[in-house]
Amino acid sequence: MIETRTLVRECVQGYVFWSLFQGLGPMIWFYPLNELELSGYEIFAVTFFAPVLVGIPGVLKLVQNRWMLGILRLATVGSLASFQASTTLIRLAILALGTGAAMLIFTVTLWSKDSRIRCHTFWGIILGFLSFVSSRVWFVSFVPTWWSNQTNSIVIGIGAIAVLDHIISGSDIFEVKESPSKTTDRPYWLPTAIGFGSLLYLTHWCFGESSLVLRWVVKGYPDHGPAPYPWGAFILIGLGLGVLIMSWSRMTRSKIWWIVGLISILMLYYLPTWMGFIGGLGLSIFTMSIWSVLVDRLTLCPPARSMFVVMVTYLVQIFFFVWTVAYNFVPGGVYTREHTDYLIAAVMIGIFIGMFIGGEYNSHTAFPCDNKKQVPFNKIRTGQ
């Protein structure tokens, strides 16, 4: 079992991760939106690709060092103070550096040889996401960390305490006890990376804000459909339920469950009001339930190239969605105009190939914490 202290600490750090990860895009978008043309500041998006640095020989081992991870964690928390910078450019620069550090931490801890560290990171990301989305409702803010100087300072303070506790407790120290085992079947890294990138986008796209599903299915008078309050709370419940059924691996790894997810997103897209809302609820459960499946598969693949493809997939799908609505201002817009259905197809096909192309294996990331035997991670490829 994960101790309560550890769970709270990882949740706080997961909250910081999602604040940076979801905050960088809109900050970059401010400039081309203001000038109605490419501004050059889009180059800051390159920090999303910081994980490719672990492909350099020796870097992965260096960054997995307890003290180096501590420095990176402090950098991510400190970058939240970008909100209080004097100019938007300084805010963007600090935020981008923090996001790059957060992506590095995400990668080196998920690919740790210690199943305990992998498990803690995974649950920190999941619980941090649920906390992040819930706090958006409370503060009525896109990134609650930047709701005001007061909330900014409070989150930074809590984050700093969590990081210092992490460093002092020595939680980043490897405790691996290798034992002879059979070679682990490995999925193909390219489709797996595409699948996780699609899942990352779907999570951000549909459930980064709990009321988004409600706004998609709303119609005019006389039947408007479900309103964000109180029905948005059911989306949060659906996300939580998806987390609870992660351990039902026979179901969540099945093609039937993927079909359930496909039907849910099609209901959300094509059906109005309450039927669309039911589809959104089903999609929320499906989306969170397969995180453990795809993270398990992803961490069996080489980290640098896999995370590069993950972020390419994620950003391409973000850009395509922009293309569907800004068709008059982008090249090729005539072909993408209001074709969100193309994007839905790409996302669900990406998740399908990510889940089902490759070998079979036991869970080694989300649910190894109670295992008496150490997961045979020594058999996993770490080539870049």
C-alpha cells in the first residue's frame, strides 16, 4: 500500500505537473491570437520535447539521481511564480522552462527501474489530474494556481513543502532487487507512443474542464439539456469511477471495452442533450480506465523516441482541432472545416493501435505496489 503521506505528496506534485502542462499552450497561443499571425514565440513549445534529452548517453542515469530530481522538482514549483513576472514574455520563458523540467521528471520517474517510483509517479499524475480539474470548478479558473497572487503563493508554498519532503524522505532512491525472470513481451514502440499521445490529448481535450461535455451537448429552447451545474459533477464522478476500475485489467485491456469507448465518443459528438451527456459520462469512465493500460505499455518502450512521438501526436491533434475552427486563416482549412469527426477517428484509432499492437505483459506501473515479488523491469529495453 502507498502511505497517505506519500500519496498526498505525489498528488501535489501531479497537480503542479498539470498546471504547467495545460498552462503552457494557452500562454504560447496568446501571441499569434493577439497578432493574427505566427509570432515566433511558438518555439517555446519545444520544451514539451525535453524528454528526448534522455536519449543522450548518460543523461537518463544522471537525471534519475536523487539530488538532480530534487533540483528539477524545485524548478517546476518555482516556475509557477511566472504568474507574478513583470511581462508576458518573461512569464512565457519561465513557464516553458518549468514545463520542460516537469516533462523530464515525468519521463525519468516513469522509466525508473524501481517499481515503487514508477507506481508513485503514476498515481501522482492521476490524482493530480483529478485534483486539478476539481479545483477549476471551485475557483472558476483555467489554471487555479494563477487565479490570484494569493492562490499562486499558496500553491507554490504547498508544492515546495511536498518537494522538500520528497528530498528528505529519500523517496527517489532506488530500491531494486533484481531476480532472474522470463523476458517481458514488449509492444511496438511507435504505435504505443501514438496511442498514449492520443490518450493524453483526449484527456486534455474532453476532460481538462468538467463542464466541456455539457457545453457540447447543449441545444436551444425549449430543451437546453444538462447544465454545467450540477451535472458537471457527474463528469468528475465518471473520471473517478474510471480510476477505480483500472485494476479490472481483463475488461480495460479488451477490444470490447475500446468499442464501448468508441460508442461513447460518437454519442457525445452526434447526439444532443441528455443522450450526448450519457455518452460523455461513458467516455469519462473509459478515458481514465485505460491510463494504466497505455502507461504500462509505454514504459516498456525506449523513453526518448517514445516520448518524442507522444508529444508529436498530442500537438498534431491539438493543431488539427484548431484547423477545424480557424479554417479561414490556415492553409488547407477548406478540407478540415468543422470536421471534428476526422479528429475523433484519429484519436480512437490511435488508442486502438496503442492498446492492441504488441505483446502481452503484467502490470508493472500502476499496480506493482502490493506485489511481493519485484517486477522484472530489468528485462525492459532502455535503449533510446
